[in-house]
Amino acid sequence: MRTYTNVHDLGDLKAAVREALEVKANRYSYKSLGTDKTLLMVFFNSSLRTRLSTQKAGMNLGMNTMVLDINQGAWKLETERGVIMDGDKPEHILEAIPVMGAYCDVIGVRAFAQFEDKDFDYSETLLNQFIQYSGKPVFSMEAATGHPLQAFADLITIEEYKTKERPKVVLTWAPHPRALPQAVPNSFADFMNEADVEFVITHPEGYELPEQFVRGARVEYDQMKAFEGADFIYAKNWAAFQDPHYGKILSTDRSWTVSGRQMAVTNDARFMHCLPVRRNMIVTDEVIESPRSIVIQEAANREISAQVVIKRMLEANL
């Protein structure tokens, strides 16, 4: 594996989940792979779970780990060609990236959507520059349009907690005071469409996700109807994707907040969220604190999803 940006990079998804569960059972058994190897994690945006889980995954594999915060303690980077650099950005990313590559063996990159230019965001400009110019294997630690480490961890968690061969999984929009990227729901849809689940997406009109991620999923605008008989509920906010409202908040309808009312029509569903979560906006205290909530277990699996990805990169590039 040279890059990891979407579900297809994993190949056989069932085999990837089996490998993840094997790694989880003995996460230190591959330390020889990372001996004298260095993992560099580059953050253009804030992080808690991604930073800690990915660094821990690298350490599990015996790697040295380095973290670079672009906005704290590093030069501000210019990303556009043809710019006269007479402002506050003294270094261009096209010089910075190959320098970073010279100091490491594997690179993880985190760079959110900016909601200023849809084409820039959905071209994954920053992530693809690292892939093109670093000379090293590169994986996404959340990019403008996807969060494949999170979605892989979500799938691992569903596999661990499902009680039927083909569970019903519902991705539901929920209100939030800020405009959030589509990265997490995009990747969750990307993975669920390839997994052996009954997958439903529910959201108010105007919050349709890109077709390349929705694919064959059932889209239901009635949240209560979508929740009926569900085995897993995955709550997440996202801003509008469709023009002319890209990156905008169209609704803060609190009736979409996941509460006991919605969960009552499910099949005693497990509640999932990628965290951090705005309580009593996305989900009520009652639901997230219930025994059916698996958000902590889901977050713990972020270590495992990252370790499988890095392990495969090390194995492919020995």
C-alpha cells in the first residue's frame, strides 16, 4: 500500500477487518516492521483522537514518531503556484513537502476542507501534493473530503458489536452550531456501501452528500422512518454540499437531535459518533451515556485502523 485515502485502498474489506481484529488481539507482534523507521504526522488542523491513536499505532509498530503542527511552531506555508510571496507565508509547500519526506519513511496528513473553494476542497489539493512530492507513502488522517481512518475504525466496531449477519446501519444528520466538512459522513458512506450491511442515510432536504459516496444507499428524509429497526445509529453533522450553498448551515432543527424518542423505534440500536460531540445538539446525554452507546470503543479502534494502514505501508515498502 502506497497511499490510503478511501475504502478501495484496503482491497478486500473482509480481509482488512480480519487483519484488524488480529492486530487488536496482539498489537505489539509487528514491532520489527518499524524498527529504525520514522512516522511523520503533519497537522494543518486540530486533533485529539487522530493524533494520539496514530502516534500510538506507530509506536506499536516500533517506529519513531514525529508530529508537525503547521499552524503552531512551523512556518506558514503557501499552497498556490504563481503567488508573489510578499505576505506572511515565507515558505512554499512545494519545497516543504520534499524536505519533510527526507526526514521520514511514512507520512500522515490532516487537512480539513476550507469551504472557500469547492473545487479546491474536492480536488484534495493539499493531500495530493504530499502524495505527489514527498516521495514517501502517504495516508489521510482526515482530508477535505474524507476521513478513511475513522471510517475503517467504525467498520471494525460494527463488526465487533453486530448481532446479525447483515445489520441495518443508519447515518443521520444532526444539528450543530458550526459548518462542518462532509469528510466523516463521506467516508462512512464510502465504507458502508462496500460492507455487508443495510445502509440508510437520513438528513433534511438540502444536505445531500456527493453521489460518489452515496452510491446505492437508500436516502430517507424522514428521520423516524429511517430509524425503524436500525441496529446501529451513526450521528454526524455536515454542512451543505450542493451549490450554491456549499459549506453553509441550512438548518439547526433540534428535532433531529438523537434522543430517546428516535432510539425507541430502533432494534435496541448501538449509538455511534466519531467525537468530539456537542451534547444536546447532536445527541442527548441520555443516549450517549446509555449502555448502548459505543463511542468510546469506537474511538479506541482508531488505534487499530491506523496500525493496520501503517503496517501495510511498511510491509509494501521494506
